Amino acid sequence: MEELTSVLEQATAGIAPDYFYLNLDGGDPVYRERVYCYELYHQMRMRWPEQTPFYLNGEVDKARHPKMIDLRDRFPKPDLLVHRPGYMEGNFAVIEVKCERADKAGLAKDLETLSFFVNEFGYQRAVYLIYGDGAKATLARAQEVAQGIAGLGAIEYWAHEAPYAAALRL
């Protein structure tokens, strides 16, 4: 799935302001992660290579996955997965998305989820995509939080700072 980097760059460049910020009646626009993620999924699917065995799925609930039964209360739901459903050897990429206003607890949770999928299930790429005007500053905070997490797997940090602009891998 060599195309993932290109797909992600092109997809983020296709996100319009109304999906980057959600307009509110009587208020200023706000960031809404779910609105952004659904549009990111849509933009990625429009660019998805036809000849790949990998699927893009959003918020896959792993609660009933037979290889995760021992997790009990910890059933991670990453924002996006690039995988071959039904084949653990087909795990390619896990993607978590956060807006620039994420607090340290939210950043830590996402970093642990990404690391979990890399370390326990062999995902080859873990992408942490922060969007918003201050995405780079939030990613710097995420990297600080990451230093305090033992056994953290390799994570790619991406910043998407504006609508119609491609996210940058830092």
C-alpha cells in the first residue's frame, strides 16, 4: 500500500472549510472530530487505489474480535484502519485523528491506541493526524506526552493546518 502517503496528502487537501470547522447558528465555527473524520474517510475513498487488497474502514470496534477477548474493558476503536478484514497478516495502517484542542489525556489515549495496534497486531504504520490552525503545536505536545509512555511503537506525526491544504508529515 505504497500509495497511502499520497492518498492521505491528496485527501486532506480536498477537505473544505465546512468540514474542517463546523458552522454553528449564532456562534463561531468549531472543530468537530467526527465531522472531519467522516470527510477524511470520504476523500480517501474517492482516491483509493483500485488494485489494492487493502480496505479503508472507519472506527472498527474490536470488542468481538477473537484475538482481543482478553482485553476485557479495553476495546480500542481507532478512527481509521487500512487492513484486510479477516486476515491478521493484512494489517497495514492505523490512523488516529484529533483536533488541535486535544488535552494531554486525549493525546495519551490515542498514542497508546496507535502503539497497541503496532506492537500487538503488527500494523506497519501508525499515523497520528492532528488538524486545526495550531496542529503543529499540538503535535509537539503529543511528542512530549509520548516520551512518558513506555514501549511506544513507531508513530508518524502529521499536521493538517488549513482547509484545502495537504497535511504534512513531520
